[in-house]
Amino acid sequence: MKYNILIMALLVFLFSCKKEEDPHANHDIYYTCSMHPQIVADKPGKCPICHMDLVPVEKKKNADPNALVLNDEQIKLGNIKTISLSNDDLSDKLTLTGTLNFDQYKMHSVSSRVMGRVEKLYYKNIGEYVPQGSPLIEIYSEELNNSKQEYLLALERQHLFKGNTSIDFDQLLQSSRNKLSLWGMTKGQISQLERTRKASLTTTVFSTGSGYITDLNISEGAYLSEGGTILTLADLSTLWAEAQVYSSQMALIHRDTKVTVSIPDLNNLKIDGKIDFTNPEINSASRINLVRVSIPNKDKLLKPGMPVYVLVENESRTTLTLPTDAVIRDGKMATVWVKTAKNTFVNRMVKTGLETDDRIEILSGVKADDEVVVSGTYLLNSEYIFKKGADPMAGHEM
């Protein structure tokens, strides 16, 4: 009798244990909140933060530890979208923004060869046109006046002692002429001094070049040092269109590449040219390089400072491309998110090529028909860091 009672008690105990077993305990499912993925439970319920119903997520067996698994609600809220990677025609076409600038090869500075005071200034406004040979300033210089008097004295002595002295006045006069010429006097001024035998207190300085005044830092009454700049002139018959190009686009840029310069301020006037200079140094902070196109300015319609577009176009070719927003770059590498299974994403490093408009060439790292995320990439990055506690790029090697 005691034995039967013991058997019955044991059966009741086993039955009650089986009845209380959690029906979800052996299932490969867990429950989480779509808004707060840090909430994880082994049975249905409410999120303790937002009180929304927990959604089921299937556990993946033998899953990639670097993969990111999201539920349908998270994908919807994150606007995660993918496209199938395929070959596309990539046109080697660039539109660069730039500015017109002076042709530095046609800039000319006029300087004073003697120290003195500016008594008169003939041109006083930046932008005025100065023909070559035009008078610029009247300068009073003690040194130059002394040299004039020495020349007149040598002329007088030559006339008085002509043939009655051993002094070579011809050599002395030539040396004096050279001195006056080196100090800025023209042949005409020296000839006039010899003819009139009168030295004026001031000396006119003439322009040694022609062009538009771009720099004028003197005024009447100011003192000029020897070698001091009077003004700077620019010849506007040609101008430089200087444009900025990113280092990733430099593969499209070659010396002598034919381009078209468009000037929006002149009804998109187009002028053909070619690249005649690329800066050998790239700005390490902005990753930007400078290219230059020399263009003619026949009718003087173009003005330095005007904005321009430099259009670079080469033959198109077929290659794998993605929208630029699909590629995550941190300055050292580029990565994309690839969908490997339902609601499963893996971060992969890629090698990029040309970048034109909103498309970028993919050289390696992914292959045709891979499902690549094109929307919500940075959200996937944030979710990965939140769940794994590490940057998805950290596992990649260059």
C-alpha cells in the first residue's frame, strides 16, 4: 500500500513539472522591442520602456558573428533598402566648380629703381588701363638729381677741355649714362637732359608694361624705397579657370585633357580649352586638388572673379557601380552593407574607383548580383555598434 502511494505521488510531481514547463523554452525564438532592441526576453510581453508588444525574432544557428540581424519592424522603421549590384555604363564625365583668375604669366609689376618721394601720381584707381610707356609718377630723388648733375658736369668738362686733356670723357659720359639708365631714366629723358643742359627737380617714371591696374599701394606725398612696387598690371587677353577636384576624381584628370569652360554669368557661354596644370600637392585636410585651364578673352567679356563650370568628359565604360550614399568612407577605407539572408546584413570592405555625379565605381569587395544596402547604411552602422559594442569597420584590414 505504501509503495503504491509513493508511485502515485511521483507521477503527480512529474506531471505538474511538465505542465509548468515554458512552451517557448525550447524554441529558437527570442522577443525584443523594435524601438528598444536592448530589451530581450524569452517569452512574449510588453517593453518596459515604451510598453509596445515585443516582437519575435528567430535565432540563427551557425550564424556569422559579424552579421547584423534585424526584425521586419526595424527594417521598416530604418528605411533599409537594397539593390542588386549589376554592371552599368559609367560616363567619365565631371562638372567642376571654379573661378576665373588672372593669368599670372601675364602679370607685370612696375617698381621704383631709386628712393624718393612721390610728387605726382598719374593713375589713382584700381582697374584703370595703363598703356606701355605711359607716365606713372613724378618722383623727387636726391640720388638721381645728383647723378644728373654729374652727367651735366661731365658734358661741360668735355666741351672745355676737348683735345687738351688725357681724360677719356667719352668713357666717363657713357658710364654716367649707364648709371642714369639703371636708375630708371629712358633714352629720351637722357637725350633731353643732354640737349637742354637743365636738370628738373623731379623725374617721370614711365610704365614698362601695359595692362589693368590690380594693385596700387602708393599715394602722392608717399616715399618709395629702392625697388618698391609702384603698381601691378594684368593683361586680360587670357585668363585662368581654376577649379577644384577631389582626389578620388583625379583618375579622370590628365594634362592636356580637353575640357569645356562654361560661364553662367554670360548666358552659359562655352569656351573650349585644355588642362595645362594640375597641382602636384593635394590638400591633406580637404582631399582637394587644383586644376587650371587657360582660356582666351578676346572681347574682354570675361572678368576675374566670375564663377565657372569646367566640364570634363571622357569615353564611357561598363563597370560595377553604386549610388555614392551606399558607400561608407572614413578617410582610410570604404565599406558597404550586403544582405546575405533574410533580415541579415554583413559589412564588407570595397575598393572604389571613379566617382561621377551620384555614382561610384566598385572595383572589388562585392560582385554582381550581391544585394547591397543603398538606404539606411549609417543606421545599420549605429545598430551594429549598439549591439556588438564595436565599429563594423574595425574587423577589416586594408
